[in-house]
Amino acid sequence: MRLNQLGWLALLAGLAACGGPDIRAELPASGRVVDSALPREEALRRFRDGLPSVDTLSGGAESRDALVAAFVRALAAADTTAIYRMAISRSEFAYLYYPTVAQGLPPYNLRPDLLWFTLTEHSNQGLGRALKLYGGKPMTLVDYDCGKGQQREGENTVYGPCVVRWRDADGDTVAVRLFNQVLERGGRFKFLSYGNRLD
């Protein structure tokens, strides 16, 4: 089966996965054809080419509570450097997340480059909205709720989507889905997705 660029755009538009740091993937160049029959192992090998191998999450936080609190502080300070460091890197996606995520396994078999593209695009859009609305404004964290459900995928646990409540400068309480998912692995927590719902 072969898909042109419009086919990939239609596929990406229908995906639910979202989140990740500001590292952009590229769609196939206009007019080029993508071979979707590329074996999964080869697609992953190509995606990993040039990336440092990792076996643990780096940075992030030692608890989900600490991660959420750090994110709220960074957003209030409009500290994008700190925010991006809290999200999984391309290497962490390639070596720790993709190998066991459902979308990358049969029957879906979504290639890592396309899943990464979708993840980062949704995440970047969500973070842009959050910075525009709340960046640089006082925020005092009240609590948050990632729901009772969690997904176990290999050594990974994924929580979310998450609703965060905080008090603003006027003392009003705001409650929105400020980010989408948190990834836990080996006792470390990082954001998988900054995709959100702020309306």
C-alpha cells in the first residue's frame, strides 16, 4: 500500500495521540511516495539513526506531583526552556516509548516518524495556546486530576488526560485540561504531551 502526502495528512488528522517537545518531523516532500510496507524494525532503525541510545528518562521529576508543580511554575514564568526539558526527547521516544506503544504495534503499525510528527505537532500547538493565555501570569497550583485510569505499556505507565486547577492573580480558580499525558518509567516522570483543551 502506498500513500501520497495528502493521504498522510488525512491519516494524521484522525490520530488521537498527542504531546512531546519542540522537535519537528517532516512530511514527505510534495509529489514523493511513501512506502508504508517498510518493515517496522527497519523504520525504527532509520528513525533512531543519529540519535543517542538511552535506557532511562532524563530530567523530569521523581513524582507526578513534582512534575505538575514544576510545570505550573514554569508556565507562570513563561520559561519555555524549563518546559521543554520536562517533555520526552526524541531519543526517549525512539528507545523507551515507541517500542511498546499500541499505535506502533499490530494491527496499527504506525511508523515512528509519523507518530512522532503527530505527537509533537499536537503538543506544540497546545503549549502555544497555554503560553498565549497563561504564560507570564501568576498561577498558584491548587490540585490536579489525571483520572483514575492509567495505561501500562511495557515498562511505561501513561497517565491522563489531566485537568489542573490553580488560582490566578485575582484569586479566581481556573480549571482546564492544561496538558494531556504524563509518562512514568523507572520512577521518573516526564510529559508525553502538552496537548490540551483550553476552551
